[in-house]
Amino acid sequence: MAYENILVSTDGAIGLIQLNRPNVLNALNGMVMTEVGNALAEFDANDAVRAIIIH
């Protein structure tokens, strides 16, 4: 899935979610929270992902 406000990747068994709104100092808003929730759901459905880092 494509996201506008976050970057999502995996590194082995680790799922990575990176906030990507530098123009507003990565402030959270409703859209960011929705995207993070969707990314977490994708990782939850992936049995290979054992841990998730949000930064």
C-alpha cells in the first residue's frame, strides 16, 4: 500500500514505520494515525514480522 505521510519497510523480521512529515516536524494528525494503523494491520497479517519499530 502507498502512504503519503509515512515510510514503511521491513528488515528481516522487523517492520519499520517512519514518520515522513519533516515540514511540520513529524506532527501527528488524523491522516498519519490512519496510515500508521493501516501499516500495523499489514504487519499483523504478515507472520514473518516479529517486531515493529515506529520512529
